[in-house]
Amino acid sequence: MNDSFNDISAAVGVSGIVQMILTLCCIAVAWWSLQHLKLDLVMRYPKSPSGKMLHLLLAIILGRAVSHFFIDYWGWTQALKYLF
């Protein structure tokens, strides 16, 4: 009983770490890809602190959405083994 609990808690812990790393990597890639976004078309002063904050928030939103897709996709592929 105790061994199965330890196995489950270890699996949940590893899953959490992998999801955190994947999310941070996706946010970094989103930040990198948004570097060429011309915010001056939307904002008057894109180099201001509010412009930089908007850039950061866009990177977080986009990176989280992409990582959530990959995490969901991985879960779906793992669930396929119960189909057969």
C-alpha cells in the first residue's frame, strides 16, 4: 500500500516538474518570437514600461496556451492505451 502511494506521488511530482519546465520553455519561445512584433502600430510608446509589460503579458499568454496544448495532447495520447 505504501509503495503504491510513493509511486503515485513520485509520478505526480515528476509530471508537475515537466509541466512547469515545458510552460517556461514555451513562454521563452513566445518571448523570442514576439521580439519582432511591431508594437508601435498598436501603442504610442512601445519602449515604455507599459509597452514592455504588454510584451511580457502577451508572451505569458501565448506561451501558456501553447504549453497547455502540448500537455493536453500528451494526456490524450496516454489515454489512447485504454481504448484497446
